[in-house]
Amino acid sequence: MREVELKAKVADWTLTKEKIEAVCGPGEIVSKRDLYFRRPGEKHQALRIRDNNGSMELTSKQTGMNENGENNLEFQFSAPITEYDKAIGFFENLGYEQYFRKFKNGWEWTFEDVHVGLLEVNDLGVFLEMEILIPFDSSEEDVSDGHFHLQKLLSKFGLSKEDVCNKSYRAMILKEDE
């Protein structure tokens, strides 16, 4: 699937959570632990193992960014969390190396076709994350429509375009340029 995503830095998470719940209803508490891998010497991550509330998700993501937010190609499947160490060994055997870790704690909602998260990320602060999944063969117009929809929700949740963060979590966690 193609992932159309927008993230925004949140100054007042209590107020933002209230606004999200007014639109989406009650959220679910989530805890996500991500381990990213890359090919030796490369700057960008290639693979991710996620412990998502005790379920394991394995993802390969080709990331893209524009002025409206992220536009990623994502290939993902699940496996039992008991296979976590085997998955690490599998990726390392393929020649990938462990790159960095990301931790997200907070709440998630589903509203229409949008996945919404209000999450504290590592020591970076709280972010509103919204994403829409669209088919791989979607047009650029479909991607633009997705970004437009996310921008409308952003204002419903009390945030503005100035709050949007176009820097990747990787760059923020590792304190590097894109």
C-alpha cells in the first residue's frame, strides 16, 4: 500500500486529545517499540521490526517526502511476537545492521479511512500522526487528495500547517540532516 502521512508537533496534548475525541470518540492506548535496520553504510532505514502492543509487524518502507507530508510505499506482514529474535537474526543474516530504535506511547483512533495517533516519541515530545493507506497504483491526484483530507483534519484537531513536521523521526532521533 501507499501511505499518505502527516505528522505535527503538539504543544498541548491534553487539549489536542480532547479535540480528537470530539471528532473520533474514545481512543485506544498503544505502545510501539520499533527496531530499524539498514544496509551497512547507508543513511536510510530499509526494514523495521515493530512490537505493537505484543504483536510483531515486519515492514519494508520506501520513504518519500514533499511539502504536504510523507508519501511512502509500504510492504508489511505480521508474525508471532515469539519470533522477534529470529526476525532480527534473519535481517542480520541478509546483511542488514541494526540502525536505531523508536518508542511511541499514547493513543490511536480510526476515523473514516484515516489512522490517527497522538503519541509521545522517544524524548522528542508529542506528535499527532495521521495516515491514509491507498493502493500502490494510485495517481498523484489521489495522493494530493489524501494530503488535503489530512490537512482538513489537522485544523479540526486544533493544529495548523505551521505545526506540521516534515523532518523524519530518524533524523530527529539521530540528530542528523535529512
